[in-house]
Amino acid sequence: MENQKKIENIYLYEQVTQFYEYAKITFTDKNVIGSEYLGFDKKPGEIIKNIRHEDALNLSFENNYIDIIISNDVFEHVPDIKGALSESYRVLRESGKLVFSIPFYCNELETKKRATLENGRVISILPDQYHGNPISNEGSLVFYDFGWDILQLCREAGFKNSYMLGYYSFFYGYMGGGVQFVFVAEK
């Protein structure tokens, strides 16, 4: 255990959720940082009405600052997944981990792009799809339907290891439509 680095900074791509509140009260000895995406016209790290704004493509953190990043169903809403993974890699410390969930299509080898952003304008490739958003009644546009190549995209961003874990628990209420997945990318 001596070789393990102490976890100090945990970053969550969410701040107005019960999950964030649970992390704050559970990890009282850690610096738990949460944020929401509040719009392209906001500065990364800016605090607006007690909510920190961060952009997955341009995080305000220094290089090698965060020990663990947790992203719960966020990456499908980012217009450039390669950029978001690279930015996560940049801010993670050596041996840091990115833990994320995404809508995952296990029958698809390749990720499908649903929409793109060009010169600040959304261009739909597939019919628009929106998911719930805790700070917007309109929801958030889905840019990607992820397939198995998400693991390779993590490695291309610089992560030395990436893998998927399946989970299911009747006891804890993790039932969904069967096995659910979480992804891990290790720096």
C-alpha cells in the first residue's frame, strides 16, 4: 500500500444532483469538486449562483491536478468526445482514473455521431435526441451513440488502460434492463 498515491482531489461532472451531495458528505477528507455546463459564453471555473461552470473540452484545472474524475452520463452530450477524453487525461494525475457511464450500445463496434458542432451551430446527422438535464427543462442534445470503440478512444487520448465493468444488484436496486456498465480509463 505504500506505493499508492493518496487521493486528494475528486472531480464530478455534476453539482446539482443527489450523487454529488452524497460524494460531498461521504468524502469529507477529500476535495470534492462538482460542476455543471452552463453555456458556451461562460468562463471555465466561473461560479454562477453557487454553481461552478466547467466545459469538458476546456477544464479550468491545472495539468495533473485531479486524482479521480467521475462522469455520469455526460460524454454523450459533448460535441467532441476525443477532445473531452484528452482534456480529462490532461487534468488527471499520474495513475489517476476517469470513471464514467454512458449510454452504451453493446451490439455496435463503432460509435455513431448523431450531431456535430460547426462554427457554433449544431448540425444534425441523425434525428435529434435529448436526455434529461437537472438545470434545463429543454434537456441536453445527444451527440454520440457509443459502441465498443470507446475503449480504443480512451487509449488514443493517452490512457494506458481502459476497460468496462458490468454490474447488477437486486439488493442495491441496480437492475435496469439487466447488466449495466461503467467504464474506467487509467492514466
